[in-house]
Amino acid sequence: MGSPWKPFLILSVISGLSEFARAVAARPMSYAAVLRMRQDSSSSVLNSRSRPRQQHSGGLVTPGWPAFSSHPLSALSLLSSQEDLRSEESEEFGPVFIQEPDDVIFPLDSDEKKVMMHCEARGNPPPTYSWYINGSEVDSKTDYRYSLIDGDLIITNASEDTDYGKYQCQVENSYGIILSREALLQFAYLGAFSTRTRGDVSVREGQGVVLMCSPPPHSPEIIYSWVFNKFPSFVAEDSRRFISQVTGNLYISKVQPSDVGSYICLVKNAVTNARVLSPPTPLTLKTDGVMGEYEPKIEVHFPTSVLVAKGVTVRLECFALGNPVPTITWRKINGIFPKKARLRKSQAVLEIPNIQLEDSGTYECKAENTRGGTAFKGHLLVYTLPQWVRMINDTQMDSGEKLQWECKAIGRPRPSYRWIRNGLPLTSQGRVEIVNGELTINKVQQTDSGMYQCVAENKYGAIYSNAELKILASPPIFVPNPIRVIATLGKDVSLECKPRASPKPRITWRRGDRRIQPSKRIMVMRNNTLKIVNSSRADEGNYVCRAENQLGSAEMTAILWVKEAMRVVLSPSRVEVTVGESVVLSCKATHDTSLDVAFQWFFNQKPIDFQQEGSHFEYIQTVRAKTSTVDLMIRSILLKHAGKYGCRAQTSADTVFAEAELLVRGPPGPPGVVIVEEITDTTATLSWTRGLDNHSPISTYNLQARSPFSLGWQTVKTDPDPVTGDMESAMAVELSPWVEYEFRVVASNAIGTGDPSAPSRKVRTKEAVPAVAPSNVSGGNGRRHELVISWEPVSEEFQNGEGFGYIVAFRANGTRGWKEKMVTSADATMYKYRDETFPPLTPFEVKVGVYNNKGDGPFSKVVIIHSAEGEPREAPSDVKAYSISSSEIRVTWKPPNPGPGKPRGYEVSYRKEAEQEESGEKRRTVKNETSMVLTGLEGNSVYLMTVKGFNSIGQGPASAAVTAKTRKSPPAQPPSNLMWIQEGNNISLSWDPVKARDNESDVIGYMVLLKQEGRGHIQVTRTINPSTMLSLPEGGTYIIEVHALSEGGEGAFSTQVRVVTSSGVRAKSSQCSVHCPTQSLTWTALILVVLVPSASW
């Protein structure tokens, strides 16, 4: 019987493995794991060669359909290509780099104490690797610090003294040796500053000064900054202060008293980001006077000759000391100053990004002040690394031939060339001639085979071009052998003879035992192909090609069969259908019964993809004794399906192609370009060219227009109406003046409406007098003696021209003459007219018209609008105020007498009697209320209050001020010494009386709050005595609070009393805010001990 723990043990193991897998996934992989993964992932890459090779051919095969040749030897070609593929997979070749080593900067303080130099190559047989440092071979067998994993070199405990230098990877197999580019290994580090105390630097005010950084040992470059007095207060660079990123020094052109202090140089390694601080350098001022003005002196400048690589960013520094502070300017002598150049750090740094050859030249920086000027010039020279223009490629040659290779590169300075064969220098000697980048080997031999490298180099770098030279030497070989060729009766047939051999063999043909003698019908071509013209059954048989060279001979047999020609009929040859219908095209082939036939359908000379076009095309095949038939069903035909359909029938003997035409009737295609020939204010004359009728005559055209004011394209009225299918011009009418339109044309026929034409160019109709008057003319409101007139503005679509505006006409009701006012803004919606003579609510007749540069348009209908009633004229009356509590006062009033200027609400202003009017506060009623309670006031204080009415026009006069005094504040002392006795559900509660202070309201009673815990309902009991009797409705936990009542409001709450009730219980207790917490904590501790007797302390 198995152990019951086994299932749990298995689950534990699985869980542990899952946790381990997650943990491993979260951790970074070691380089060994990465290398193993790279081997696996690159295995597919290693099976193919990326280096271009001569004498290599390939073809394109369409997936899902066999590739056929148009001549009878297609089967031979197919077998040959398959054999070439197998040969390519097993082909042996020399090493080819996949990855060459790159320059490496290794931080000496890195936790990973290993440097890895990458190198990877492929070849067949697989290559081996070795490494060189500064020209000497690395011996990984005797020096434990070096190890090789595949082609990668790993250096353990690397140090600058022993491992700095140039590394080169050598790759070798039986076909030769190649060398990689040289990769530089550098080490990044940052030492510490000397701890020696730096002396004071003392200068006069106005004098220039240079504070030296003296950086510690480092590699590579570092970034400089300076700290003033304490970190992180950095020195800000400006026209007076400059930090050189070349020397690291701090330059102050003119010292000021604010510069006095302690300066610390901070350097940062650009690779490791490590930082170190120098000892402080104190800067003090001398007391023997102030430095006078003096001319500039350039302290920082770029070298007289600067060499930079093409494409990098160049930074040239120039800074001067002087009093006054000098100004720096730059120029390029005898050349155009680069537009891309930027001036940084108050023009002390000239920065030229992505520098090019044309940026070379002499640059000058000039420092000037009022005392004089000085300048510095330096020449900037741009160099370029070599770049290949022509490279060498793999080459296969027969013995005795002449090899000519040329490699060519460009660079500045001009690169030189050297040649390497199998890792060793190659020089002109005997059959080998080398002239710069040209290599010639006369009468190549087997010993010349190997790996060749052309190296182009200048003083700034080198590049390598690699190629393999194979010298072929083999007797003739035929693959495949024999071959079978099927020809068509009466057609020409070609039998190829292409052996693999080096040197080239001599070819002869025979049939049976008799050598073939050339004739008019049977001939041997220059490429050794045997051609038979007008083949017949008599030509069937075996043909033998013999190839022979000095290394041997071989024969290939070609078996020829001649078959009857195939006939193909495609029906119907021409068919017309309508969009949406279906049709079947049938392709019937009559052929030799011994041959299989394959079909393929084409549409406009392109093969039909039945998977992609499956919704419209279906392939149906029927096979009988001497005939084979395939049908093409085309469903739900679209216009795009019109065209030529081809059926290709193919056997191993011949190929026959037949075509049929499918015409699709459908809605017309889009008309041609639409041209606007003439435009007026309301019409546009359009012309267009006919589009495709799609085999159904066009019956009508529909003209459409689009403007910024329309919802998309809209059909427009035309002249003539309708526009018939034989027309190519019409007029769009009833357009809006001064509107920008686009036009298009849509054609229709008996089948439907086609796609629209492309839009015409945008055109604007001519201007015209406005024809639409403003709508919704109304008014009212406004200030006293104002007439406010408003309207909805006329849309831009109906303004009909420039200079659009409004004419506002009005007159008092019963008068004759109209007053007219011009409003020039097209977006205006209101006009205000003020006249002190007319009373409020005077009725006016009003109308609003329109105009533009072409003239005046129509007026709106006349409406009656009253002038404004104005703001309230009278103050509220009978204003009263009285105190509610220590923080509240109620204010009441009566509204003013009815009349113009009726209030829409009231505003109450209030302030303390001793305060200024400006410090008062204001509150408004929500509606037309006649009372308000002011809250948040101070107790025992006198307040002044006024009330005024307001409406949308403004405010009325304020009422006379009234006063009211808030009551004294309620007692701050809460009830204390609460005592309670519980008897069943009844509680007898008592407490010490609360005594009010002189500035507090007298106590007039008490309020007791009773709340059951967990419920929201509160029971309130009021009493004038310091005791009361409470009845608890049911068992549970109750909370009791007591606070005093006064005219000033409610006083502070007492400490809460918590009572737990159950039937038949009599209890007595007391509670105070000072002493009871100790008892409570004691009981709490006791309860914890009782409830948790086994707790581990």
C-alpha cells in the first residue's frame, strides 16, 4: 500500500519547480547561457551562406503550383535544380564572418570581472578560432585568464597593463583563413584627487582668474563641473564664468565680491558615471585696491590644427579674461559659416553637428571689450574612414585561367591597399601581380585556392573585403543520368548536355552505336545541345552524350518519346453578364492518354488565387479517358471581374493556352475631370468627360455641390433638367452668392448609379445684394434710459459678399420718422441705444436690415420692444434684525413699492460696529426672499446691517443701517462627574451643574442624547435639572452624552458614557473625563487575559 504522503510530496515538488522556474526567469542569464541560446537560434542561419558567390543560379517557384518550362526539357531542368539544391546544402566552403569583434570599453570597477570579445563565423567544415592581441597570438592553454567559448574570447580578471590593445580574430577551416577587423579594448576608470590641501588664490576685484582642476588619472574622457562652497551648489556658466571641457579649469574673466568662496572641481567618468571631488580651492580678494580696466586675453582656445571624423559633432572652445567682460564672436575665414552651427555657453563654444567635408576650413574666435580686442585662428580638417566602392566576390575558376580582382574604396586621406591570403600578406611575385587594389594571378593553379582579403586603410581606420577562390579540377559528371524527355509531334525538341567538369570537356553525341552526323533537321548547337527540328515518331529512342577531358570521361543517356499534340477548347469565348450575376467558363483538353494534364486559370495574364478570391471563384475539374475538363465558376460578379480569362493546360510534353473575354454590364464609372467654365452669383457652368458606360448606355447625369455650409454633397438644380447621358456640359442654378463650392458629377444607367467623379477645384460665386433678413428680433432689459435690440445673425452662407453688416431702425411707438444705425460687424447680435429723455418701459417699433458692398438688403418684420426699466429705485423698508444665538442674526425687510426697476433679489451687507465699511461682508438671497439668517458671527458682538435690491441691470439704494447684538457664547465647560445607576432597562443619570463664566450665556437647562450603538436614531431628553431618568427600550450597548443649553446655543459635550444592558441586571458606576481612562484600561487588560488564556506573550 502506498504512502498517503506521496500525493502531497508530488504536489510540493511541482510547486517548488514552478517557483524555481519563475525565480530563474526573473534573474539575468550568464554569458554561457546566452551563448548556448545563440548557438541554437543561429543553427538555421548556418545552413545558408550570405556571401555572394559567382556561378550560382536560382529560380522562383510559385507555392501550390509546379514550375514548368516552355521547352520539352522541363523535367530535366526540374531534376537538375533539385540536385543543385541538395548540392548547395552539402557544399563545402571557406569561413565567412557573421559577427566581427567591436571596440570595447570595460569598467575596471565592474562587478562582472570578465571581458568578452565577440567573434562568430560559419563555414563547411565548421571553422576553428584563434585570437591575436597587438599582433601576438593569445595562448588560452597556458594562460588561465583566457578562454574560448565558440569564437568568443573571454578575459578573466582583465587589467589595463596586460590586456589593453588591439584584438584580432582569426577563423580557419580546410579552405583557408580570414582575419577580422582590429578591435580596441580600453579600460574605464576614474582615480581619486590628491588629498593635498590647495592653497588660496587671491586676486583683486575686477581681475581675471583661472582655477586649476588638475584631474586624477582617468580613462576615457571625463565631464567637468565646479561646486561653489558646498554640494550641490554648482557654478553657473555665463559670459563671465566658463568651465573648459578640455582642461577642466574654471575661468572667471572679471572677479566680483560675490565670487569669494571655496571652489571644488567635480569630475564624472562618461562611461562608469563615477564621480570624485577635488579638495577645495579658496578664492579671496586682495585689499590693496581694485583692478582697472584692461584689454581681453584669450586663455582658452582650440588647437591651431583640429582633426575630426566626418559625421561627429565638433566643439571648439574660446574664452578670454578681461575688464569689462569680453564679448566672443566667431567667423569662418575664406568660407561660408555653417548654418547648422550653434553657439553655446555665452558664445564661448562653437558647436558644429554632423560635420562634413565642406565644413573644413580656418575658424577665428575674437574677444573684444571697450579696451581692445584679440583673436585666435585654427584650421579644422575633416577626415573620413575608408568606405567600399567595389568589393571582391567568391570566384570559381578552371585551372590555367586568369584571375583578376579589384577592390576600391574612398576616404580622406586616400586609402592604401594590401592583400592577405589565408591570413598572411600577399605580395607581387611570379604569377601574382598587385597594383594598389588590383590583384592578378596568371594561369591559376590548385595551390592558389584559399581565402583572400583586400584591406583598404588610412591613418584613421581599415576595412576588409573577403572572398574565396576555388580552382576546379574534376572529370565530367552527369547529374541526373539518364533523363527522360517527352516531345510533341511536329515540334522542335532540344536535348541538353551539361556535365560538371573542369577543365571544359569535349562533347560528342550518338544514337545507339552510331555517332550523330549534323544535318538540316538534326544539329549540335554551340552549347552542345542536340536540337531535332519537326520531331516525329521515328525520332524516339536513346541518345547518348559523351563528355571527356584530361581527368576522365562520362556519358549521359537521354530517352526521347514523341507524343500527339494536345488540343484545348475554352467556351464560351465571349460572354456578357450583369453585375451580381454568375457565369461558368469551361476549359476542355484532349491529350495523349499516357500523359497527365495540369490546368491553371489566369485573369488578365495573372494566376487566379482561389484561396484569396474564394468568395467569387470556384475551380471544378472532371477527368475522362482522353479528355480532361476544368470549369471556372465566377459568382456575384463585380465590375472588376471584366477582362480576359485564360486556361493553361500542361503536360510533360507541351503546354496549350486558350483565352475567353468576359464583359460585365454595370453602373457607369466615374466621369472625367470636372471643369468650372463660367461662374455668376447664382450659377456655375460645368463640363466633364464621359466615363465608362460599363456596357450599358448612360441615361442621366446628376450634378452635386459641396460648400462649407452643406452637410456633405448635395444635389443641385440644373439647366437643362434633366441632364441626359449624351451631354457633357450643364449649368448648376440657384446657388448662394459669395460661397465657395466644389462640384462633382455622377452618372446613371439602366443598371444603377455609378461612383462620382473627382471634385472640381474650389470656386466662389460672385457677390450679390443680401436677400435674407435677420430673424428673431427682440430686446428689453438694459440700464435705465437704454433701448436694447437683439437678433440672430445672418449665416455667412447668406451674407452674399464682403462688407456685410446690419441696419438697425427704430422709432417710438406713434411717431413717424425712423432712426437708423449701422452695425458693421457681421457677427454682431445686439445694439444698445441710450436716450435720457424717454422714460422706462417706453414701447418702440424696431426692425433690422442687412447690407454689403453690393447694396442694402431686406428688413425684418417690425416688432415692439420696450426700453429698459432700470435698476431698483427704492430701498427695502421696515428692516429689522435680532439675535438668534451667539453666531446667528435674523434680518427681515419689506420690498419697495411696485414700479419700474423691480428687484430680482436682495443683498445684505453686514459688519461689526467697530470695523470699517470696506471690511464688511455681503450675502445675497437665492430668490426674491424677504429674510435672511446671517451665520458664522462672533458672540457678544454688535453688528450693523443694510439691505438693497438688485436685478440684471444693477443695484438699488441701500436701506438705513440697523444693529443687533449676538448673544454671549454658550458655556465652554462640559458637564462633568457623570454618575449613573442602572436598574433593568432604566438608567438614573446625574452630573455636576455647569457654571457659565462672565463672557458666556447663562445655563437654562441640559440636553441628554441617547443613541444605541449600530443604529442611527438618537433619543433627546431636555431637563432644567442636572439629573434625569432614561428608559432603554431593549438590550444592547448605548452611548450617552450631556451638554448644557443657553441663550447663546448649545455648550460642549460631556465625556461619553457607554452602557451595556440586559434584563435583570443592576449596576452602578461613575465616569469622569480625567480619571476613568485608567480604570477602563485595567478592565480592558483583564478582559484580554480572560478571553485569551493561552496566548503566548
